[in-house]
Amino acid sequence: MSEEKKNNRIIGAIILCISLLASAAFAGIPEPGIILYGQVRDATGALVTNGELTWTLTDGVNPVTVTTQLRQIDGQGGPFSYSVLIPLETAVTGHPASTNTIPITSSPVSHTRTAQITGTTLSRTDNVSISYNDRGTAVRISIGFTDDDNDGLPDDWEQQIIDADPNDNITSIWDVLPGDDFDGDGKTNSEEYKNGTDPIVWNGAGKYQLNTSVSPQSSGSVSPDCSVGCLRDTGVTVTLTATENTGYIFSHWTGCDSPSGNVCTLTMDSNKNVIANFVTVLSITNAQTFTEVIANDPGSLVDGWYLHMRADVEDPLGVPGNIQAVTAVNLDVNIDDVSYVLDHYSGQMYDTHPDYLTHSGTYKFTATNNQGKSVELDAAPIDNPVQLGIIQNIVVSDNSAMPIISFDTVAGADQYRLTIFHSSDLGTSIYESELSDTPSFSMTAGVMKMGNTYYLRAEALDINTTDSDGIDDIENRSLNYLEFAVHSQVTGIRSLPSYAAKDSDINVSIAIDVDETSVPDGLIVNEFIPSEWVLVSATPNNSSYDQGTGKVGWLFLDIGVLDTTISYTVHIPGTEVDGAIRNISGELKYNDPIGDPLIVQIGGDQQVEIGNVYHLYDTNQDWEIGDFELLDAIDEWAAGNLGDFDLLDLIDFWAVGCYHWDAGADKYMMGCL
């Protein structure tokens, strides 16, 4: 870490401590806050349970802002979309209020209250007076509702009262008054809405309503059935029993006071909404048996031949937690009477690798859970197929995050596949290719990250496509593994003229690109020019220069700019020979994120021919500067990459039509030879 970064952190810590001390010294007396909760609905009336909600309350002096994530909150009168706490404190005379807290007194103070769902048009604004009387209160406020009669009751909520009795005189939202008590239970329409109770069902002191339901639909039943609502006396104890339908088992209760297995006991001290939840039963799929040869397994398997048994198991109460055993046994008489136990591998998959003997016939797979329920499935039969050979020559094109990975074909294999595992989790693949006719795979962005180590699993498959079940099954398989590290990537591309005159200067530039996902702490750039040549200047300044060997070095510490350009000028002596080819090479040195030293060769232009001195921007070498050649030079000049090059001379060459090299004057001149 740089000294500047350390100083900034120390200063930040001091400021934080001072602000905390100041806050503690001048804070008011904390009070129970105001809870705001309610529903958010979109233009279609659907409940909104995703997004960010911000409440702002201000008296014009002390704004208070509280932000929360929308989510579904189940509860009486719900479900709701949000619940936030607005902090309050008793104001201390002579001292400022605490940050983001509303100071209160016995006198009501008017506040503007605004809600906004980030990135949407859903919002609401109203005015409210806040005083001591609001301590510890809960206020239901809905957002996104239409309220054309401006009575504080959502129009769609009022519609249920309008529809309740077609023979009364309540025919529009204007007839539904907040102070009325439609169902005569002693609670006004406004109170019913605020409390989340049913405005058309009596909710008085004598009875409460019980509603029951199941999830998912048609998965089971609840007895007694109160799916359309049942009124029960206040204080009475109710016992509910859940019964599963075929294909499901009971999972859990929602909204139950005292659940015990599939029995729910509750006390009717409020309106109740109870849900019996069911899940699908135990299942086993994708049962397979095939022969297999394995090499370089990063796990516990030694190189050799195996019989691979595998199956996918699903259980609603959890895999592997609720699975007691998964086994396989050969159904053919006198072939194999051993019951093989499969181990949990990853996700839903179980497998085992007994040593390969002479196996044939059909294997039955059985999965049993902790409730004693079992399910069976027969795998496709195997007939001792010819085993595949070991995969050879896994080749990775480079150490980037997007290499080409290939390996040799295997006699007898129909298809090939590549699977990649992170070295820290060999049980979970991060990539599995589609089956391919050829063993060559190009990685795409995002699969592997720089600085990480992976295991590549090369796979050759002999697939049986003639089974009577119509499903392609693996007959045998060959696996080989290779450990592979993705290095952080720094590249350099050199640009230099194709020709240079004796006793002249040329400009060289190197574009350095550093991948922003993995920036090294230090970078060394070395260039090797012919030792007879002389370095004239460099931008940025070179850190080292050995004229005897022609080595020029630059050192970059704590790289802040990911992409940079090195430009330097060298003088070519008059002793050079016309027609000679001179080479310039270079390298980038740095440590990757896992500490391994890396050397990357600088790419791009590497050779200069002495003599035949075409101008750098005469790209078609016709002794003329064309329109687009001039424009290319102007772009480079604007980017600051031309060094001492005189753009005005180049414009003159373009205007005249041709140019030539004057060796005596050591410069380009206008006019043709």
C-alpha cells in the first residue's frame, strides 16, 4: 500500500472518531420510533415485492431518510411489501438533533412525508404532524394505489364494500366513507383498512375469522376446511390436520401458533390465515452403469479401470440430509450379488466406482429416505463393451482466461466433453461443455478468472444409441485431469517504422494493456535495441539503460493507469549497412496474483530495414503521402505518439504530392527524385 493511501485511511479514521464523539455528545433522548408498513402495488394492481423504497420525512430543517428493500411480509392483513422504522428522540434544548432522527416535543410539528420506489414512478407524498403522541406507533401506508375520492382508502379496497350488497345504496367509491362501519363490528372502514381486517365480515369482540389453504394448489387438504372462511368464538382453541394427496408429503405450516408435524393448534385471539405446505415425494432418475478408465484424478481414485454407477436423487426434505441410503444391485442371477452403496457426490447426484471386473446385465437402483419411503429404477443394461484407451496430450493454448483446450482422439469414442472444476471445490463443476464430435473446446469469457487454479477434466465417451428405450446411454468412458492456473494478463504491443536511414533517429512506441480485473503491484518493461544504437529520449523516463548491451528498462510501481504507452527515440549510426535487418525485442515481467513470476514477450513490430528510407506514414511505400496516410498521422500526433516528428513537413509532402530522403541534410525533403 502506498504512503498516500495509508495517510488517507488514518485521516478517515480520525474524522470518523470525531463525528462519533460529536454525535454522542449532542444526541437527544432516544424514543420508540414510528413503524411505517404497507403494500406497494403497480399499475396492474399486482403486489410489488422487489426493489428499493426510500422514505423521506422533513420539517424543512432536519430531513430524515430511511431506505429498505421491498419483500413479501406475511402477517395479519397482509401480505405486505415493506416495514421501516422512523427513529425519534426527545429534543434537548440548546443542542442540535442527532443525524437522521426526528426530534419531537409535546407540540405537533408538520412534516412532509415522501415515499419513492427507486427507478419507478411509484411514489406518494403527504403531510403529517409528529409529536410525543406518535412514539411507538405503527402506521399502515400503501403506495401505488388509486384513490380518486381522496379519502385515504384505496379505490380497489373500497370496491369490495361496493360489491358486498347489490341492494344497498353504496354504488361507488364516493359512497364508501372512512368513518362508516359497513359490517357493524364497531370498527370504522378506516380502522378496518389500517388493521388489515375484512370490512365486510364482522370482526367484533365475540368472533374472529379463520382461513385455511394449501400450497401448492391441489397438493393436499386441511381439516376442518376453512378455505372460504370460518367464524370462531374469541379464545377458542382450534386443531387443524393436514393430509397429503398422492405424489406429495406434508412439509410445514405457515401462520400456525403451535405446529406439531401435520397437526396445527391455534387460539382464536385474532383473525387467522393458516397455510399447509406440501412438497413432492422422493424420486430417482438418470440411473446409469458404465465402464470407465481414469487417469490423474485429483480426488481419491487411483489410475485404473472402474465400473461407474450413478443416479440423481431428489427429496423434498433435502439431499443428502434426508437420504438414508442409495444402493445398486445386479438383477441377473449368478452375475453379481453384491449390493453397492452409492455416495453423495454433488447436488442431486450419487455415485460409486467399484473396481472393474466382468460385469453385464441390468442394475436396479434404490433410494430410501429417513421416513422409510423408497423408490426404485432400473438402469439400461450393459454388455461388457470394449474399454476405451486413456486420453493423451491435454493441451491448453495459453494461460489466459479464454484458452483453447484440446486433447487426442480416443479409438472407440463417439463424443467428447470438457468439464472444469475450481481447485477449491472438486465436487461442483463451474463449466460443462456440450457433447462434441471433436476434442477441442474454446473457452468463453466469464468461465475462469485470472489468478485462480482449476482442474480440467477431459472426457471421451462411447455412447450406445441403439437401446430399446430410445435414450442414448454411456457404455464406457475415459477421463483424464489436468491442473491449470489462469495468470493475470499484461500485454505489450510495439510499433516502429519498417525502414530507417543511416545516421537518423526513429521513434518507437509500446502500448501496455493491463487487465483491470487483476492489476499487478509492480511491472518491469525491458526493451533490447541493437547495442550500436543510442537511446536519445524516452517518455516516461527510462529507469535504466545499459548502452553496452542495448537494454532499456522501465519500472512501474502501484500501477494506477491500466493502459499506458511508452515512447522512446533511438539514433541509428552512420556505420550501419544498407539492406541490413535489425531486430528489437522486449519483455514484461510481473508476479501474478498467486505469486508466480511471469515473463510475457512484447508483440507487434520487431524488425527495421536499414536504407530504402520510406516515411513512417507512407504505408504503401510509393514515395507519396496520401489522404488517409496523412489523417492517420494526424491521429497519432493528437495522441502525442509522434515524438519529434514535424507534422507541418508531412502536410507539405501531402500538398506537393511526393517526397524524398536527403542523406546529406539527414531529413525528408519535398519533391520527387
